[in-house]
Amino acid sequence: MRMNPVLIAGKLAGLLVFSAAVTANAAEIRVLSSNALKTVVEELGPQFEKATEHKLHVTFGAAANLKVSIEQGEAFDVAILTASTLDALVAAGKLDAATRADIARSSVGLAVKKGAAKPDISTTEAFTRTLLNAKSIGYVEQGASGIYLKDLFVRLGIAEQLKGKTKLLPASNPAAHAVANGEVEIGMTQISEILPYAGAELVGPLPADIQLYTVFAAAIGTGAKQADAGKALIKFLTAPAAVPVLKAKGLSPG
């Protein structure tokens, strides 16, 4: 059966118009994201791009450093940061409070080089002994967990004993990476930042009575150029379909 050439031409024209409309509506979304959500965004990001035709331009870093960038005027559409950092930026007028949504909840863990003996961190006392007996420990100084650990060591009364063996790492050298490379014996950071490194192994979370539970949230910048597309991204990251990915990356739904 031969189709009418005029009908075929009309259908092709319709498809071209639809394709052009999709392309015209596609946006490049600039995202500033905490390192703790890096593996989640790297997996879900391409799925979002495929589903929407939008493109993501993501900058990862420590939440404290990204906060400074936002305060200094860096252009962005979506921020994914620790809830406390994000709320401070909302109060400062940098983020739209109406778009705020919790993404995930994280906890701090301890890592050693793959194949190494796993120390006992089952209780606060055991955790303290492990740190005192370690040859070296490391954590990212400006990360949410690093800021917490500094205070924790003071509360545990071991800050002075650990000074000589502690390596304060930059955000560009995550604790699990430093462990995998043999730079430090023990690394501490968000569990979601340990699991991606094949050369490092998660010993376990910090004991419950000294654990740091951190909520990571997202919001649209008040100066966002792609606010609607950014809202679509936040909706995608908080959808039920994202839950298995969060859990696989060492996180729980926000």
C-alpha cells in the first residue's frame, strides 16, 4: 500500500516541528553539589538528561566551599548541599525557600585500605582506642564530617594525641582516596564517599552515640536562569524511583 506523498510530507513536517520544540525547550542546568551526593548525581543525572533532553553541568565540592562560591556570586541554577548550609543560604536570599526539598540522609563511616585488618569501632571506647593506636588518620578539613570530627576529638579528649598523626585533606583528595593510595591508614568521611573507591574498604559507621547524621537538600537559586528545569531535576531526585539508587550509594531517602 502506497501512502500519499502529501500525507508523508505532512507527518515529517510535524515530527520536525516537535523535535525543534523539544530542542528549544532543552536547558543546560548548572548544579553545585556536595561531594556526598556525587555518585547519586552521576548515576541519576544521565537518566534525567535522557528523560527530559536537559543537560546538566555539575560542579562537585565540599558544601562549605560551595557556599562561599555562591556567596561570591557564582552562577548556578540548583544547589545540593547539607541542609544547614542550604538553609543559611535561603536566609541570605541566595536560594528560593519555596523550592527546598530534602534529598538524602547520610552518616559518617571509617575506611581502611582494601585487604587491611578492620579495627574495632563497635563502641565509642573501641573507636577511641582505634584512633589512638592508628599510625595515621585523615579527613577533609572543610567537609561537613571533617568539621564535626574536629569537635568530636575535643569532646573525646584525644585531640592533642591525634595532632601528630592527623592529615587534613583538601576536598580534591577525599579521605577514601587517601586511604586507597596509602597516604593514611584510616580515613573518615560520609559513607557515600567511601563506597566508590575500590582500593578502600568501609569498616562501618561511627557508633550511634557519636554519629553525625547529615541531611542533604536541594533548592533553586534566586538568580537561576533555568528555574523550571531545575525544579524538574529536584523532582526527579526525590521521586520513589531514586530510592534504590540512594540506598545503593550508602544513603537513605531524605
